[in-house]
Amino acid sequence: MIRAVGAALLALALAGPAGSHEVRPAYLELSEAPDGDYEVLFKVPLRGPMRLGLRVRLPEACRTLATPERRNVSGASLERWQIRCEGGLDGRILGVDGLTTTLTDVLVRIQGADGNVQLARLTPAAPSLRVEEAPARSQVVTTYFRLGVEHILLGIDHLLFVAALLLLVHGWRALAATVTAFTVAHSLTLAAATLGWVRVPGPPVEATIALSIVFVAAEILHARQGRPGAATRWPWLVAFTFGLLHGLGFAAALAEIGLPQASIPLALLFFNVGVEAGQLLFVAAALLAWRGGKALGAQRAGGWATPAAAYAIGSLAACWTLERVLGFLP
């Protein structure tokens, strides 16, 4: 259907990184105990064996009670320690040093002894915050909505799968049914995995997600050669089936970020809404590019652009599949 955007998809495929979720935020959590002390959890992404040079900057009234315990888990450095702050944290400035020299954000969660929770996001442009006495629940909504949007727009493998579907499906009704099926499927498994109802090892899921892109890219080429397969005949069914896998991938990314324990349903809902918003932005951009190409007479390039995009998408996804399979084999 969308032939004129083939060249743009080819550029996207060639520009994609070898991995799908390279930009992961750090996570800082402070939980106030009844005695006024705070338990601190700081999760910092690893780049290979190296830990990012991020350090928590506490207010001057705070002091560390014990040496932080550090261990590496799932591509991140996890630190735990206790602090005591004379007069509490309310109204004081909390920050993360070293953030201005990175591309990483820090998701911050501060829970008071009274149950109030403040959520914030520190960025290289804004590496500190003022602790509030009565945080608003809207912070959960805005923070996790933005995380969802950014995750789908930075998740090149998910975008390439959607792009492949756009190249495969013909007709508005079929396209709407296909995108809806994909949305419903990954929403189901995202919720199920995040709530602990389904547990699947991450590396095999990531490898299978890459393989799903190879499959759809091959179906595009088969259809062009007059040999339509299952994805051409029932694109909504294929989108639903593979959407279940992509939802598990979203859940793994959300687990790396962390969820506020007192607001899990709200955070999960708006992370998913953010994912859908980002997906719709991508689809809308692809459709606008197609219309713009038609207006400029670029539809004549459809004879080579669509196969070229399918080969590029499929080749990149095949490399991801091999890389991910080799990554979890003993």
C-alpha cells in the first residue's frame, strides 16, 4: 500500500542500532521508614561492563548510615543504602551528579512515611528536583505516558515491525484491523507480564521479536512475487500473534524502568497509552510521507522502493535474531 515511503523505511532500517532498547533511564527510589530514616535504591544502566558515572546528590542535612551494597542485575548496577535527614526531605533539593554528560534520564520515586508518593524525571537539562510535601497523582500519569511514547519511538525493532505491516497491508479497513489487532495483543501481554501473571525469559522473547520482523519482510517479498502467504491473507491474525510477543518485550523494558508500587495500575495504564500514542505518531508520519510522495509523483519508485525496504528491514532483523540467539546460548 505505502510504496512511496519505501525509501524512508530503507533509511530507517539502515540507521537502526544493533539493539532495540539502548536508551534506558536510571531509577532512584527513596522510601521513608516510620523512624524518619530513608531506604535508598539506585539502579544505574550498564554499558557493557561499565557503569554510567551517576551519583546521587543528597541535601546537606542528609548523611549515609551504612556503606551502600552494590550488585549487578540484568544490565544494571543496583545499589541500596540508608540515609538520615535532619528535618526530613520536604522542600529540599535532590539531584544526580554526572547526568548532564549523558543521554540518560533518571526516574525518581520518593515515598513518605504517610504514603504520599512523588514521581519525577531528571534529565541532563534538569538534573535536580525539589521534594514536595503533597505530590500529585498526575505525576504518575505524565511520567509513564512520556516513558511509553519514548520507548516505542526508540524501540527500532517494534517500529520496523509496524513499518513492515504498513508495506504489506492494502486498504484502509485491512490496515485499521491489523494495527488494532497488534495493539490489543501487546496490551494484553504487557499487562499480564507486568502484573506477574505470565513469566517468560527475556532473551528468547527478544530473539523471537526480531524473527517476527524477518517473517513479515519475507511475506512482503512473496506477495510481490505472486505467492501471497498467511500474513497477506490474514494480516490481522499475524499482527495479533506477534503482538503478544512484542507486549512481552514492552513488559521487560518496563520492568527495567521500575513501577511505583502504590500506583502500579495507573503507571501501567499510561505507559501503555504512551506506547499507543507513539505508535500512532509513527503510523501517521508514514501515511503523511506516502501522501507527500504521491503528490510529488514518487509513486513511480514503488517498483524498487518496497522490495528494497523489505530486504533492508529483513536483513537487519535477521542480524538481530542471530545476535540475540548467540547472546543467550551457553
